[in-house]
Amino acid sequence: MGLIITYDKSHIFKSLTDNLSVNKTYRERNVKPKTNYGKFLLIWSGELVSAIGGGLTSFGLGVYVFKNTGSAGSMALVTLLAFLPTMLISVPAGVLADRYDRRLLMIAGDGLSALGLVYILVCMLSGGAALYQICIGVFVSSVFSSLIGPSYRATVTDLLTREEYSKASGMMSVAGSARYLISPIIAGILLTVSDIKLLLLIDICTFFLTAACTAVVREGFKSKTAENKMTLWESFKEGWSAVTEKRGVVILIVVSSVMTCFMGAIQILSEPMILDFADSIVLGAAETICACGMLVSSVILGIRGLKKHFTKVLSASLILAGLAMVGFGLKENIYMICCFGFLFFFMLPFANNCLDYLVRTNIGADKQGRAWGLIGLLSQTGYIVAYGCMGLLADKIASARQIGVGRGAAYVIMVSGVLLAMVAVALNFFKDVRDLEQNEKTIDYQ
């Protein structure tokens, strides 16, 4: 979801003199981003490296688990346990991001999240890791990584101004796409000369490099401290009020949770679908080619950004993503899979950029961390459903129809694509969502 900006209703009724003063302050703030954007690029570079390392581990563990279990459900279980803490802890992590040093929280999250991977690596060196040991390791790693998300996104708001948000969102999409674009092909090659232990070791090292980049930014940027001593519960309630103040934001979050459920299907089932008829090298190449779509559109957004029609672009991008999911699962043809996968990933940054802008410009900047934690929790519940059910559903379909697990996964992906397109069409009929674009024009940026 997106990032957020200050909105205060009382400022709508200020006098002309006050408005002129506000405009002057706004113009003065436009001078700052030239220096702060460099700090953003440094902290973004650290997250890029971390994303690549995380992609290596994700790919390697997926191949390892599928080869040892032959079950899409087992792969989904590992993904679920890696994702669940991120969602559940995002709310208290968001409150912490508004109360304490955001950069320090990011450093702690990066450094401590390596512990879970160290545990898996030790198990591997001891003769092999069982499924439950892998689950424990990814769960522990994810618990500490959960501290990073709200602090990272709120830090972007600290560093940049409104005009740079869209470009920054595109850059953040580039970093996010690295785990799909760069990591799979590297992991596929490394697995031909070594094994998963090497991938784990590389990922562990990236955590500390990322923490170092954040530490450099922290040294040159004054951290904001909490202005009051509210309890965590009071902070949570204030964040909840900020998120639910506008009906359009609430609708957008609810619709997003439905979308993430359908989109989670292709994310969790694409690997077993391809591994059912190809090896890890082909899988790595296919994932990289598909993710090139995300890179291309992220670069476009990073250079130009979006200026208007955010609701229409959001709906259109998700409709095309849903149709791409249908084509993705039609046949066991790697060329067709790559083409439709490219289209699917190409549309995601456009959807993320629109969601980012619509939410960011309709919630107060002083409540960024709390709002981000809540938005992450609410909008990503769909992933929990997808990761918890889609793999088991694919296994059941394969068993009932006496076909391979890969084809069972393909059927689930195609049905999910149709449902995603239908929800995207329905999004156009919510007036409150469309009004979010008009509301941001009256916002006072302080």
C-alpha cells in the first residue's frame, strides 16, 4: 500500500492570508529534496541488497522443500510462516516507528533477522534441515524483519516531499522487484555449483550491509522523537482513527485485501507449477524473465511517475494482471508462461504506485508509522488466506483429478486471475475511492 501525508480539516477554512503563508512554506520545502534524495538513495540501496539476498533464500528454500516433499502445500506453509509475523507485528511496529528512532529500528530489524537464517544454516551443516526446522528459522527471521517495513516507509516520508513520492515509489518497486528479477537467475546458477547453504550465507551477509547503510543515513539525519507519552494502545487508537477517517481509504484497504488473496495464488503456486515439468535452472530463468516486467514499469514510474487518474490506472492495471494470470496457467509451455508472467509483473508497480499515492495523500504524516502498520495488517490479510489455502487446494485438485501438482496449481492460478479482474472492475463503482484524488488537492502540507 501507499505512503501517507498530513491532512488537517481545519486548514480548509483558513483566511487568504493564512493560505498565502502556507503556500510560502510549501515552496520553501521544495528546496530540501535535492539533499535528502541522496539519503533516500543510500537507504534504498541497502534495501535493494537486502531484497536480493532475501530472494536467494526464498528461491533456494522453495526448491529444497519441493524436492524433499513434492507438495505445494509444504511450500506454501514455509511462505506463510515467513509472511505471518510481518503482517501481525506490523501494527505494534508501526506504533514504535512513530515513538522511537525509525532508523535505529531498521538497524535492529536487519541485524537480528539474520538469527533465523543462521539457525537454518546450522541445521543444514548438521546433516540437513527438516521442514519444521525451516519453518522455525523463517518465522524467527520474519519476526525481526517486521520492524523494518513501517519504519522504512515512514522514513521515506521524513526524507522526501510530495513531488518525489511517486518517483520514490517507483524506485522502491525496483528494489522490491530485485528478489524476483535478479535473485532467481543467480540462485539457479549457484545451485548448479553449490547448494542452498551458500545462498543462506550470502543472505546473512546482506543483512549487515543493509544495517550499515541505514546507520550512515541516521548519522546525517536528525531523528524525530515522540512529542507525547501516549501508551501503545492510545497510539494504536489514534492510528486507527487516521486510517478510518475517510470512507474511501477504508474501501481501498478492504478491496486491497481481496486483491492480495487472488494475487497471492500466482506468487505461491508459480514455483511448484514450473518445477513439476522443469528444473531449478529453468525456474530461475523464467522467474527472472517474468520479473523483468516489474523492472520495466518500475523504471518508467521512477523516471516519470503518475500525475492523475490514479483510480482508473489502478483498476486497469489489476484487470490486465488478472487476465495475465489466466494465460499464465493455460499450458505447460515455458515461453507462454514467461510472456504472461511478464505482463503480470509489469502491471504490479502501476497498481502499487496508485495505492501508494491515494493513501499517502489522505492520512496525516505525523501518524505515518501507525497508519502503515494498520494498513499492512488489513490489506495483506488476503495473502494469509492465499498462503494458507492455495497450496493445499492445488494438492487436493491434483489428487482428485489424478494430475500433477503443477497442473493443480495452474487451475487455482487461472480461477484467481478471473476473480481478480472482476474485483478490479468493481473498484470503478466506488465514488468514495474516486474522491480520494479530489481530496488531496485541499491538503495542507506542513
